[in-house]
Amino acid sequence: MSINNASLDTTPILEKYIASYPENIWNYGIALSSGTYSFLSQTVMLTGVHDFPDNKLMSLKNPTVFQIAKANNYRTFAIDLQGAMPNVIIRNQDLNYIDELKTNWTEFSRETKTADIFAAKYLRDLLAHEKGLFVVLCKWGAHTPYEMRYPNDEAQYQNYLPKLKLTEAHSPSNRRKIVNSYKNALRFNIDGFFSALFADDPDFITNTTIIWVSDHGEMFQEHGVMGPHASPYLESALIPFVIFSTNPWVQENLKKPEAISCTVSQQNIFPTLLSIFEKRTNLSNGNFQSLIWQGDWQNENLFFVDGALWHETVLTPEMQNSRIILDTANYMY
């Protein structure tokens, strides 16, 4: 994404928002996912489990963020465009703590490629007219097959060529086409989402905090792996991490990117949410601190997991000065 690599030009609209609203939008750079596929990372963010492998099954015992939000008098929304709720983690009984549940992209759009954009418009209107809300939005995203995630037959969305045809395989010979199709999908999906959410005036969404991350990273045949994610390699766990806020307490107390010399993790989201719910600083969840932390802030015990939900392989990325080391020589931008 070009918010973290200026040579790419994949997210120019999001870049413009970040540059134009430095008091409201903060980019924490390339961050680390908790897991290499959606279910693992969502489990961490929604239950706060932090000890892996999860042999004690704390992901099944911990209260979810919805239960905690309800206990703090929030009205709760779950918008799951991928239709994965309820599941093993968000069980039927947990739905009792969700006031409004939308579980399919068809509730917003006639086609999947525009579902995130219409969901953003819905979210903008919701946040502009009602407060005291806690909303979890699981986007449809720029997932493979990438050619189905943007209007691939319209010239204005073919920013990167050559690209895949719908019938072409994800083979080694098509690696450049795969990358270009992904970049086309990113530009349409992410810039389209934030254009719809913020329009020309992000400040219109008052007294609101938004944490935006991906669930996992994408791979493009690095290390000889043909699958796009769910691998034991770091590339599967590299994600963007952006926070937006017009809430005065958050704006004053949030640890800004320039004050952090460490790689941020999805594991920091759960204690950050608790800080916002309870208006408390210096909360932590295991070794992971809230981003609303008044003292020295560090992430020295970074890890990500791969494998079955309760029999994960815990992987430790190579670090230097508390930041992950990226082997960009392997990457095809």
C-alpha cells in the first residue's frame, strides 16, 4: 500500500486524508497481524486472547468485545460482509450482546465488489446521527480472486497492467499479472471505502474513533509459496494500521506514531478498546499495551501464529530496534 510505500500509488486518496488531517488520522506503518488467516486474527481482536498456543481455550472463555462494550453502555453493531458470524468464537449466545447484526454483503449491494463502499456510506450516516455506538465492520476486502474485487473491464480502474483475466491461473508465469490485479483491487476497494466514509469532510464524523487494520497479509509467491496467505512466513502477517479520531479524550491521550519506535501489533487493539471504553490510560493485555499509554511504550514480544485455532505454531519475526525486518528483495511491487 502506498501509505507505506510512496512508489506504489495504490491508495492516493487515503494518503491525501492522512496528510490533510494530521490531528485526526495517524498511520502506524506496517504492522503485525496476530495470525495468518482471518479466523485467527479476528479471534485475537474480538476476545483478547494473547497466550498461544491457546491450550487453556481462553478464546472460548474470555468475554468478547461486544460483551465488554455492552457493559460500558454502548449500543453494539456487527457488520460482517463475509457472513462468518456466528461462528466458533462469536457464538449464538454472544449475539445477545449485539444490538444490530448484519451478516451478508447483500444487505448493502447487488454485487460484492461495491459492498464495502456502500457499507462505508451506511457507517458514515450512522456515526453522523447517533452516538454511544460500538461497531465492528468486517469488510469484504481485496481478497483473491482479485479480478472479482473491482470493475476489471472498465478502463478507469485498470491502473496497473498487464493484469489477470478472470480465466487465468495463479501460476508462477503470471506473477506480475497477479500483483497488478491486486493493486487494482486495492486502489478501488480501499480508496473507494475511505472516499465513501469520509467524503470531503472527515470532521463531519464527530466524537468518533476508528481503528482500521487488515486481518492478515498477502503473499505473491515469496519463498515459493503459491497460496496468498495462511503460511508460516512473515509476509502473511504484514498489515496496515491506521487510527482516526475526533474524540477529544482520544486525541489528547493516544500514543501517536512519532512517539512509538516499535512495530504495532493487532494484539494492541484489545487493550486500546478497553482504554477507550473506560476512559483509562495505561491498560495492557498480557505483554501488549494499549495505544493510550502515558509512559514508555514498547512491543518487545511480537509474534504471529499459524495453524489450527487451538494448536497454533507461534512464530517470532526477526527484529531490529523493536521493529520487524522486511526482506524487500523478495517482493514484487
